[in-house]
Amino acid sequence: MRKDNEARVPKAAAIVSDLRATNYWDGDKILSREFAEVLNFEENKPAWDIYLVYSKNAKWDIKAPSPDYWMHQLEDFPKANFLDGAKLAKEIEKQLGTNQ
């Protein structure tokens, strides 16, 4: 199994070329633990390969808020929320108010 490492960041970051996007390396898995808690994952299950959608009214404080919608690419999680790009795009469009 391949592991993430900091050397892979530039190649992975190039996938999202939108100038509004910012990429960070979280070698200490601080965000993974934070979002695992927000999403009520079982203890010691990391929150990675997740896609979170927030409304413009989401309140960010010391802790991240619960997302309005989310999907994942995790093997041992319910398939109902497994990543479907078209479905995720519709949810994003809905939040942006561009869904016709």
C-alpha cells in the first residue's frame, strides 16, 4: 500500500489548478483527526479522501463545523456516500446557487 508523504504534494496539488484552491501538507494528521471527530468516525479512523461541502453560512470557530454534505473514498464506509463526481458537483452548485 502506498503511503502519503510530503514529496508527493506538488504532483497531487497540480491536479487542482484553480488559483482559489490552496493545498497544505498535514504530516501530523491534525486535520484528519479534527474531521474524523466532526464526522463522528469510529475512534482511530482517519478522515482522509473525504469531500466536504459547506454552505456560505457555515460558522468556523475553534472546531470545524459539520458539513452540509460530504462524500468519501473509504473502503470500509457506507457506499451511499461513496464519491460520485456528478452528484458532488450538484451539491456544490446547490450551495453556490447555480443549480437550475
